[in-house]
Amino acid sequence: MNPIPLGAVYAGGVQIGAHALERMAAADREELLRDCSTNVDNLAAGRWGTLLSSAFVVEEPMPLPYALLLVAVLGYAEYAYGAWWTAAVFLFGHATATLLVYGALRRTTDARVRRALDVGTSYGFNAVLGALTSALPRGTARTAARAVLLTLAAAPVVKRGRTFTDAGHLAALAIGVGVALAADCLSGANRRKIGSNA
């Protein structure tokens, strides 16, 4: 195992980048964020590189509680399943949830939505969080955790003031739970379960 979890390196890099962005001229900062964003206009123009770049920038520094939670979730996933698994689930969840949101919005004529800033770590975080439910002991705890997480993620989607980001969070979490269900079906998986010494 790496002496410094890669999740901590990732979160730290994103946070440092956010502080650097704050020191840029407003116009340059806006241009960089729009270039990295997975908004409808960028994806419709074939700027598929934003599926990766958008996961490495945030509009403003992450609040400390969220940054610590991000490090904790990614760190435990790396401990339980390895760095490559964690990175793969993070990027798969981030990109797939983004494409699902794009598919739902691609015909919109609302210029504000088409050009919205859509960057950040939250889709990947939700995917890894959902996938980590497979590290819980089998049975009621695992099922209940999935139900609670999906319910919490669905709550903003059904509210009047919902945004496409709310739908993206739910999609990413559902993708992660789907990964967890697939992991449940694998026999002999070498994982360190939460609450277990195994």
C-alpha cells in the first residue's frame, strides 16, 4: 500500500488548484473553468477531454468537512480494494453520470444550462461511496446502507428547486451501487470489510 493514499494526493491537488484559481484574473479563471467543464456545449462540440479535466478542478476551494470526507472515502476504498480499483470506479462513475446528464440535457435550448459550469469531484465521490457498500458485512447492514444512501441522493431530485447536478449525484451513486452489486457476485474477492478484521 502507498505510504500516502492517492486519494489524499488527488484531493490535495484539487484543493491547491482551487486556491491558485482564486488568484487568477476573473476573466482568465472563468475561461479556464469553462474549458474544463462538461457542459452541454462542450460535449456537443466533441470536447470529450472535459470528461477527465472536469474531475480535477472545482469552482472554489472545497469546504474542509467535505474535503476530509472525500479523503476518507477514497482512502478507505484504496485500502480495501486498491488504488487502481478506486481510480477506475471514480472516473467511470464521474464520466458515466456526466454522460447521462448530458443525454438528458442535450436538446435544451436554455443557454444558461448549456453553458453552465459543471466541474468538481462530487460525481466520482458518490460513485466510490456507493461502490464501497460492498465492503460492509453482507445482509441487513449492506442493504440498509444502500437504501439510505440512494434515498438521501434522491431527495434533492424530487424537490422543486432541483438542478441537473442533483440528478448527476443520484446517477453517480446508483452507478457505484451497481459496481458494488457486481462485486457482491464475485467470489473470493480480497477486500477488507468495514467493521471486520478480515
